[in-house]
Amino acid sequence: MLSDKALIRSMKKGCPQATRELYQKYITDLLKISLMITSDVQLAEDCVHDVFVRFASSISRLNIRTNLKGYLICAVINEIRAKARRSKLLNLVSIEQVSDIACPDKDPQQWAVLNEQLKILSNAMSQLPQEQREALTLKIEAGWTFRKIAEVQNASISTVQSRYQYALQKLRSVLKEGE
């Protein structure tokens, strides 16, 4: 597989295969992060796809100075925030839709267990404030530092650390109640 820089160069030359490769490389991670923040499969998919469409259509004007995955994660988070402001959908939860993103590599019994666990986690995540969901998701799923999350959230590092800790405490509490 080509590097991100090589794929971007190919995209700028109009190669549709490069666009497909970048999409396939990052779609799963971006959907997972988006779903954990939104708790809504449709909204998560819409945000990620909108970001990719804008990314592909503006590739000739883009000059990405950081890593591409980080750039795309920031773009998805900004899209989620924009859609939330416009439609107030962020707090709606469609737990039944979570099964649509099940892992195809598992046998039916494993899939059922994972699906149930995902529903429980998604329900618990939906009870967190947006900033806490973002901090937790970006720290755990994207592996970002608190400094990087603070930049994206336009907050201090200590505020992000507090959001992360509060999110963990709330998740523990909600998950214990569900036992």
C-alpha cells in the first residue's frame, strides 16, 4: 500500500483508485470514533462521508501539514459539532442501529455477544456530555495526547484531563448500574 503522501499526490492527479485506497484505509477508524461521539449510526456515517466528499473534492487546494489520519479525525469532529449545532441531533441515540456496524469476521455467537456489549457501551457513552465523549474517544480510540485533544477542543490540558476522568467515572457508574 502506498503512503498517505503518495496517495494524496495521486489524488491530485485525478486517480480515483487513490481516493478509494485512502477511504478504505481510514473509514473504519473514523466511523468508530464518530459513532462513539454521536451514539447515532446514521449521523456518524453522514459526518464521515461528508468529510470524505469534501476532502476528495478539495484535494487540489489542501496542504496537509500533519498526519492525514489526525487531519481527518479533526474534520469529522468539526462536522459532528456543526451538525449538532444545526440540528440538535447529538443527544439522540439509536441503539438498535448499532448492529449495522457489526464485525463480519466473527461467528454468530461472538457477533451476538459483541453486539450486546456495543449496545451497552453506546448507551453509556450517550449519557456523557459531548466534550467528555470527545475527550474519552480521542484518547482511547485515536490514541491522542491530552495536549492534542486540548487543541481540538480549544480548552486547557487540565480541562481535557478532567473531562476524560469525569467520563471514565460516569461510564463506570452507568455500567455498574446496568449489571
